[in-house]
Amino acid sequence: ALPAPDQSSVISHEYVAPIGDIETAIAEIWQDLLS
């Protein structure tokens, strides 16, 4: 079985904006899909 999720690692990370054209394009695709 998998261990229980550690929420502290998710909460402690800060937002990092996409860098470059490819990351920006992927971020826009995810934004369209999840909005």
C-alpha cells in the first residue's frame, strides 16, 4: 500500500510561472482544459 500523502510538501511550494514558449503553451492548454 502507499503511504499517507504528506500535505506539507504541497503547501510549502510557491508558484513558479512558466518559463519559455513551450511551458507557456502547455500552461495555456491546461488552463483551457481546467477552466
